[in-house]
Amino acid sequence: MTDKGFTDKVKGKAKEVVGEATNDDSKKAEGILDQVVGKTKEVASNVKDVATELVEKSKDAIDSKLEDKEK
């Protein structure tokens, strides 16, 4: 099971907050980058889910048409 980028986003937010608190721009930037990676994983996972759903619906529609022709 995938976390769809959630872990990266949480880890990134924590790094960003630590970077802000310690005035460490490098740590803050690393945190922001981790959040972007997490969001990218989330979007990619959503695209995959939608594509999978469309493929299944297409298969069902084709199967239905073939069944109608066989009748």
C-alpha cells in the first residue's frame, strides 16, 4: 500500500519548520523540496487511479458491445 506522498509532505513540513526555527535556509529549502516531492507522488498516484478506472470502464463498454453483437 502506498501513502501517496503523505510521508514526504509531513517530513518536509517538519524540516521546513525546523529550518525556520533555527534560521537554517538550507533545511527550510530541503523541507519545501520534500513537500513538492510528496505532492508530486500524490498527483501521480491520482492520475494512475483515474487511468486505471478509465481502462476498466473501457473494457466493460467493449465487452458489453461484443455481448450485444453475439445476441
